[in-house]
Amino acid sequence: MLKIKNGDEVVVTTGRDKGKRGKVSKLLGRRVVVSGVNIVKRHQKPVPQKGIQGGVVEKESPIDISNVAIWNSATGRPDKVGIITQADGSKVRIFKSTKAVIA
């Protein structure tokens, strides 16, 4: 079970975007794409068949999953994630500081 999933609000803990918050939009193995974070400029060649214009394009680049922490809105701070097994055998993610289940 992964500790960070699509749609989770995370905060960047290291790097040039340290302190920025955003939602996880894509998981790529051990890397995540966070909306509004790690914006890079890429030169795009025009592809008329697909309707793509050329030029310099800004896009979100993936960052390592170890450089983000899940945001706990109850405490207003980043938090660690734990996994516990419930009585019925299902696993759920919890915030380590408050032991609250992550929705």
C-alpha cells in the first residue's frame, strides 16, 4: 500500500520549491507530479497533425516521493503517514501525529 496517493495534498520538504503545497496529480513509481510545483520550461517542436504549437512550454516535472510530505489540515503542518490494519482486515492510512484516518 502506497503512503501517498493521487489527490493527496502534499508539501515539498526539500529543493528550490521547499514549502510549496499542491495536490498530487500523477504517480510515476517513486516519483510524483504535484500541481503547481517544480515548473520547468521545455522547447516544444510544432506537430501540425496533432495540433501542437511550437515554442517554449512550461510544464510540471516529477519530483521524488521522498521530497514531499502529506499535509495534515487539522494541525496545519506536514505529517508522516502510517498504515494500520483494522479489525475487518482492511488497511487504512493514518497521520502519525494525530492517529486520524486519512480520507
